[in-house]
Amino acid sequence: MIFQKFFMALLQWDFIQMIIAYDMAYQIPPWNFMLSCLPSNKTADFHWPSGFSKNSSVFSGDDQTADTNFNSHDSHHSEFSSKESFYCCLWSEHDKNPSMCVNSTEKRTFVSPSALSQSLQQKRKGVSWSIECWVRGDLKILVCNLESLFKNSSKTLEFQAHLSYVLSEASQEASPMVSQKGNFQVVQCNCSRSEDCECHVPMSITKLSSTSLIYLEITNGTISLQSPMMSVKPINIVKPDPPLHLLMEITDDGKLKISWSSPLLAPYQLQYELKYSVKSTETMEQQIATVVLDTTLLVDNVLPGSSYTVQVRGKRLDGPGAWSDWSTPSNFTAPEVIYFPPKILTSVGSNVSFYCIYKHENKIIPSKNVFWWLNLAEKISPSHYDVMNAHVSRVTLLNMNATKPRGKYTYDAIYCCQENECHHRYAELYVIDVNINISCETDGYLTKMTCRWPANTVASLVGSMLQLRYFRSSLYCSDFPTTHHASDPKDCHLQKDGFYECTFQPIFLLSGYTMWIQIIHSLGSLESPPTCIVPDSVVKPLPPSRVNAEIMAKTGLLSVSWRKPVLPENKLQFQIRYSVNGHGEQWKMHQVYGSESKSASFQVLDLCAVYIVQVRCKRLDGLGYWSNWSNPAYTVVMDIKAPIRGPEFWGVVNEDPMEKERNITLFWKPLGKNHSLCSVRRYMVNHYTVNNRTWSEDIENDTKVTFPWTDLAHTVTVVAVNSIGPSVMNFNLTFSWQMSTVNSVQSLSAHAVNNSCVVLSWMVIPTEYTLMYFVIEWKNLDEENGIKWIRVSSNVKKYYIHDHFIPIEKYQFSLYPVFLEGIGKPMMTNTFTREDTMKQENDPGLYVIIPIIIFSSVLLLGTLLISHQSLKLLSTFLSSVHEQSHLALFFWSLSLFQKISLWKEHGKVKKRTCFQLLNSPFVTQSLRRTLLVLVTTLPVLISPRVVAMGQSVSRANSL
């Protein structure tokens, strides 16, 4: 119990000592202060600061030293007692607070006479240190620096310093009387450098506003001096790091802008002191210092070619604090030609102005002698110049057009010149078209709105960023939308198609969304004209569903039906597009305006085609967008009506003299779907004779039928039948013994125009019978079943037949007059007119290749000289030609082969034609072998197919 009471008394004593320490401690200032120590009997000899009271009661110590008078003076040495007092005082000429002094006692230590003599000498003169304490910029270390005021460093080499400290938990706002029990910690100061020591105390950032107690103990092994108690709030003596990123540049208005950044860990706002020097050919060097509260400073009257050297330091703005060190010097030299602004970013249609100060050969050019050029290609009219003062010229460009990129240059260069000389420096002008079209679309479910705009407008502005900003009004849009200061940004993303896209969800259908694009760039920002959009007005409905399409059997109309979407609830209009399946590029449109319509019918050209049909919709009032096209619907081909008419047909009479029989063969082309509507299931041939005997013959799907001709007159009709019924209109053809002898064609001639056209002309003899039409029939006599025919009007006397004709083959042309009573006697010809024959023989086209063959033959001769075997064959050929005078036949043969190579494209050339040529009696065996060699060795002149034929003939002859 007694021990507990003793311990509590001891704690109370520590508490009282702590309160006294806080009250009596010297407050460390944010600048340097003095620690002076001297023996108590030499206080009168010490030079105290002005205003310091030598009778001050602040001296503290034991009873026998407390009454010592500063005026006492001992003129002789006396013996030292075992304990002598020193007075150590903390004071500063810049500090308004009273100085603090304490008594310090010499340690009882055995020393040599010489050491004692040196200590006594120091006691007579006293010792002093200059102390400065600060918290480093990283806010982790408290530094106290002690600098001895002795000029002779040998007196301080043996001194050592220790700093004792205790970190209190008392906050800046708390009373200093609040105690914090703690033990003093001791740090060894670094006194390695002569005449000074540096002490480091670790700090915690969380305790920057707490009050800490500190005292110093200085010893040289003989004498130990202790400073009065000091207190400090670390936040009050922070020494920030020097400012960072010192930068100088010419502003848009021609001033020098000096800017810098605050230290990263500054715990409070700083003020700055800036010093700079200016050198110029126009003025003497100037030294200027100023204090600013911001991190920028503008300097006026910048002249071309002037040089600036700048440094800056920082200090706490409100409250005590230490100045940081000066930043590293930064240098800047103004260019010889100063443009301000040096770069301008503006929009189309704007007016811009540039200013210029021009210096040439250390002399500033008067502004009235300055000229302006655009891209060094176009001189700007002097009417756009303005003289601002003796040195500053201005040019103003009006109603600017968008800048057109020129290679890597995405700006227009503005040059400031004197007479005909321009400096290489220039100003840059960026003119951007900000008329960006923002389009928005509300989905068919009315839950979100997607907005898009193209990004290629500012593609040339490198480093720019686009941002959509919007403001939502409560209801609808104003008549004249404007940008709003309370706008919000919207996240948009660039798509693969080169458009930015963003989505608003949820949306207010009747609210007005005012939007614009902000172009953000280092040169400034631009804004596109604002547009206002109401989501309800830009709805893209869902496409119609359940689309069905069919061709109506009775009307032949294309009928389309659909179901309208549930949303939006507005009245809708519809569009139908249709096309024959497989012809997607040939869409045709049909508009349906009835808001309640669910179907539509309309005519189409081809009733027997498969149609693909799609439907889309849009608001009837025109607002919003068309929906996507619906899923396609396809029609099914069905017979709509009975065939319109039967097929056109022709008949050939085949007579067998041996059997004394005549047969008639009818043939026709399959009936087209436009006439069959839409298919033919079978053909029926109806027969009528003069004996009133009739019968029908089912041909099914054949297009050819043969029957005997036994009666004097036999009339036939070919009928087409589909699922609806037989054709109504049909062609009749009467074969009559009597009419077959009626001759109404006086003459017939055939003229070959070219290998694809033959013209027939004829003359008609009037008869008593009614002429209905003519039938022209032609066939290749070298081919079987090659009959072709065509129906020609009765008033035609000349007709062009377009087909593929081979001149070396024979053709037969027949002209049949067809009367109401039957088919008349035909007129036939199987030769072309003499004029055409001579024309073919004299056709220069047949011989245009002869010079080429001759030239190639010369080349072939040179080649054959190398080959003995080829030379031998050539000699055989030449002798054969000479003996039989068939040189012309040789060239004719080659030209004929060339013709055959052209005719092969029509599929009319057969191998037997080549065999017939080479096996001609006019061609000798030796000539035949030589022709085979030429055919196989001249692939350039003769087509590959003919070469192959020649090789086949060669193999046949070898066999």
C-alpha cells in the first residue's frame, strides 16, 4: 500500500514536471536561432542581444546560482570548486518571444592541466551555436542543424552533440498544459563536418500537429552543456521541397508565362517567391524578385531574342513555415520572331487574329513594314493588317474554311515577313468543321435510345478527344436549343464503321435531350452546334411479323398480309418490297398508307415466278425511322388460269416413194410459263379431216409427233393443258393436196451478210387465196434433224435470219406461203447469190493472215535450219508444191484452218471436216505430211482445238 502511494506521488511529480516543461519550453521558430553558453561569473562579459534583461528571472538552476548578478565581475582567477555553473540561453534577434536560459553544470571528471586550462579559456569567452530546425519535404524527418560561431574549427572538432526528444500526443488545438507521459529518446548528431552538426529525428506524418519537447546536450569530453527545453509543432517548421516542373512559354497575348508545380507532399497551401533575370540587346540585364500566391506568373514586354533565367521557392501561405530551397535555374530565350498566339484552334466560319513581333539582325522590324503570308503560297491582303504599336503587327482572317490536310501537315501555316523575306518560324492555324450530325434512335421496345455521330470530322486533329455532353429538359425541346452549364458527359465508344455510339437507358420518352459534341484538345476546346432530340420522335419500330405472300388464283394479284408490332401505339404506315427470287437487286416497292391495314394486293408482271416479299413500318406522321425489313416470305408457283394459247408449231411432210406414203411430223417449242399460267401438264393434238372425222391425241410432255397423211386435207391443232384447263386460243395448220401445188412465190434469194446473219428476199405472185403468213425454214444439209423455222408476216418481203452459218457448209432455205385453205408450194434455194460468192472469194479477211503466215514461215525456216529432220521435211514440202503448183492451196489450207478455229466457238466444227480437208484428192501424200507438221508446229496461228485435230490426223495416218 505504501509502495502504491509512492508510485502515485511519483506520477504526480512527473505530471507537474511535464506541465512546467510545456509552459517554460522555448518555442522553436521556423528560422535560425542562437544557443549561447558561458560561465556564471562571465555573464557580464558576454554580448547579449539588445533588449535582453540580465536580471531576468528566466535563469533557472539551484539556489546558489539563482542569485548570481550579471554585473558581478571577478578580475582574478580563483580555484574551481568541484561544481561550477554555466548559463545556456536560446535567443533570436528575429524572435519576439523572450529568450530562455538554464543552468548547466560541469561534469566531475579528471582532466589534465592543459585540458583544464583550455576549458577555463572557453569559460572566459563563452561558446555559441547558430541552430536551425525544420521538417523535411517528405514529412518524415525533423532536422536540426548546429553551426559553431567559432572561426577556428579546431575548437569544435572534439565537441559531440546529442538531441533528446519526446513526441507528445497533444494536438495543435489542445492546450499545452495537457500532459503526455513519455520518455525522452536520444539521437546522436552527425558532427563529421567541421564547425557544424546535424541531428535527425524521425517523425510520423500523423503527429505533424502535435507538440514535441527537445533539448540538446553538447560535450567535448570535459565540459557538458545542456540547452534549455525547446518545444515545437512540426507542422510549423516544415521546409517544403523546391517547386517542380518549371516551364516558360509565350502566351497567346504575347506575354511570357512562367509556371511550375507544387511539391507533391506539401501539407498545406504555399506561397512562392520568384526571382528572375532578363538579358536583352534592347535593355540592360535586370534582376527581379516577386512573391505570388499562384503557380504561374505573367511577364510583360517580352522582346524577341531576350533571355530569362528563373528560380522559384515555396513557403507556407498561412501560419509559420520555412522557405524551401531554390529550384534549379531554368533558362528561356525568346525566338527572333514571336507569334502570339503561336497556334489557334477554331471552327469553320470563325474569324481569327495573329500577332507578330519580328526581329532581324538584332533589330526589331517596325510593325508597319510587316507582311503576312498563308502557307508561303498566298499573300494575305494588307487590308487585313493592323498596326498595334511600333513593334506589334496583327492580321485578321475572316470566315475561315476547314483546313485541308497536306500530307503530314494538318494545319495552315501563317508567316510573318518583312518585304520579300520570311523567317522559317510560323504560326499554326487549325480550322475544324464542327457541324457534327448527331442521330439518335429509340428501340422498338421504347426502353433505350442509341445515339451516333461520325468521327472522321476531326480525324486530322491529332491528340483530340471527343465527348458527348447532354442536358435533359423536363418536357420536349425548346425552339432554339443551346448548350447548358449543367450538362453531363456521356460515355461513347468508337465502332468499326467509324462512328461513335452511346446508349441512354432508361429514357424519358417526352423529355428533350439537348446534345452536342465537345472537342477537347491541348489548344482549346470546340463545341458542335447543339441539337435537341425527343426519344418519342425517333422511334424505330419493330418489324411486322407473320408475313405471308401468295398469288391469288382468281385475280392473279400478289396478296401480302402481316401483323403490326405492339409498340409504338402510334398509327403506322407500311412499305412492301418484292422481287423475283434470285433477283435481289431488282426490288420493287409498294406503299400502304392505311394505319389499320394488315394486308395489301397488287399486280405483278410475272404471275408464274416465285416472289420474295418483305414488309416494314414507320409512324404515319413521318416521325422516327423505318423499321427493319421483316423476315422474307415466298410465294408458291401454282396454275392461275388455263393457258392463254397453245404453242406455235410447224409441220414437215416426209414422203416415202417406195412405200407410197406420206407422213407429217409436227414439232414445237415448250410453251412458256407466261402463256401457260403457269405450267403445262400435257399437250393434245386435235385432228380434223374433210370427211368430218375428228380425233384427239395425247402427246403428254413431248414436243414432237408424227402421223400419216391420208386425206386430201388434214387440219391439226396443238392444245396446251394445265391444272385449270386447256388453252383457249390455238394455232391451226392445214395440210392440203390441192394447196400444196399453189405457187405464190415468184423468186427467193439468199445473201450472206456474215457468218451470223443471212438475209432472204423474195417476190410474191398474187393469188385468189387468202395469204395468212409465211414460214421460213432453213437447215444444214450436212446435218440431220437440223431444221429451224420461223413465222413471218405476210406483208414482209425481206427477212434477216440470225444464226451461226459456216461458209464451207451447204444450207437450204425454204419459204412456205400459208393460206387460210392450207400450206402452199414452197420456194427453195440452197446456194448464195453469185455476188455473195465472189465477195467471199475476194474477202480480204480470208487473206489478211497470209503476210503473218509468210513471216512465220521465214521464222520456221530458220528453225528448220537447225533441225536436220525439219529441214528435210521442208525440202519435201517445197518440192511437192513446186511439182504440183499447189502453193496457193497451201495458203488456202492454212487460212481455212484459221477459219475453222473461229467457227469452233459455235460448236459446228467436227473432226471429219479436218479429215475431209486433209484427205482431199488435191492434196498429195507428201503435202499432207507437211501440212500435218505445220499444224502441229504453229500453235500460235491455229487454235489449240485445231492443233489437236491435226495431231489426231497425224496419228491416224501413222496407223
